[in-house]
Amino acid sequence: MNSEEILQQVAKETRVCTKCELQYSRKNAVPGEGPTNAEILFIGEGPGFHENEQGRPFVGAAGKFLEELLANIGMSREQVFITNVVKCRPPGNRDPKPEEVSACTSNYLERQIQAINPKVIVTLGRFSMGYFLPNVKISDVHGQARQVRGRLIVPMYHPAAALHQRSLKPTIESDFSRLPEMIATAGEAPEYVEPANGKSDNPQQLSLF
């Protein structure tokens, strides 16, 4: 199966997925969208109301802000792949549960990452960040590129955070403005080392991808 076929297969499977209870709040699964050979993969949290209605990621107010952020660095959403940690909307926009994140990432997100093989993964919000950088606070690491298991991970605040907390908007814009530089100097980014209170003794040994 080539990359495009893998992504199509993932999209097909998410639409009828019964691996967690989010199936009951799903109107449309939101597998993600973008070019198969995208250099940048954005991973958000989960679909909201508008995404659940349309089956597309980031189509509400946060999506408009994301498009503005991309435009500021000379890019459009058509050039990047956008997806979420969970592909179905958590009811009432609640946080996704650990078992929901686990079911979705192991069955779908990992396959998407392998198929796209992006130069950089930008995590939007703490749930996608936690998948790659466990046991850290987003306020401590946002905008700082790290090598995680051979991939460049850049944690950023979710665009929706700026809509709820206007004071975060300049921070998010600043983090985004440095994205081209981070991609250009990807090889110089330090390896992520899990904090001492972390659960893994040797994070470099993890082989999820």
C-alpha cells in the first residue's frame, strides 16, 4: 500500500470505528486532510461542533486563526496535513479520555505519521503534546523544537487558546513565526529527555513509529 492508500484506508476505518465510546457522539469522523507528502503535520486535540458537522479538521474559529498563522509564514492549509489526536468529537467538547487517545493514536495516528513522514510535527494543545512529550507543561516548552524518536516535534498552544485567552495570541504568533527557521535547522534541535518524575526510564527506547 502506498502512502495515499494508507491515508484513505485510515479515513475509511475512522468513519465506522467502534474502538471507543466517542463513536456515540460522532456525526462525522474527522480523519484529517492535506497532501500525502506534506512537510508539516499539525496535530490538534479533537473535532469540535463544526468539525463533527463537516467531517473536516479546524473549520471553526480556531481553524480561521490557524490559516492566518500559516499565511503569516507564507503558507496555506493546502500545503500542510492537519489532523487530531482523536478523530471523533468528545461530547460537549470535554477532554478526550486516556483510553480514547490510546485507541485513536495506536490505530490511526501512528499510521498517518508513517505514511506522511513529515519533516516536522507541530502539536497544537496539551493532548497532542503529551503524546510525544509526556510529563511536561505546555507553558514551559511551547515553541521549543525537540527531537523525539527521530522526529522534530514543536509543541504549540492550540489556536483556540488565543480565542479564550487573548493574552496568549502574541505568544502563539511568535511561536509560529519561528517555524520556518525551526524546520531549516531541524538537525540542530536537542533530543527530548523526559523529566525525572516521568514514567519511562529510557524514552529513547520507545519505538512507536
